[in-house]
Amino acid sequence: YSTKLSSAGLGLHSAANFSVAMGGELKVMSDGPNQGTQIRIRLPLECSRNCYQVRK
């Protein structure tokens, strides 16, 4: 979280990469400027085969 007008956004990028690596997804949604932003992360209940490879 940042109150800066601009930032690198690496935290969100990392979260998206980890979500996909674990077989999930990250979605960013907004109704437009000054309307706020929703970020949804969905992860499977069980780890995929790829997930175990990422942990090594």
C-alpha cells in the first residue's frame, strides 16, 4: 500500500506472479478514475504440480 502518486508497483506484480505459479489468478478491477480499485486473488485449495516445483 502506498499513498504516492506513482510507484514501481513491484508488490502487485510479485503477487500476480506467485498467484499464477500456485495455479491461481490475480484480477484488478475498477469502475473508473476516483472510484477505487478492487484486487481479487484466487488460489486453489490444493497445490498443482507446478506449485511444488516452484517451492524447490
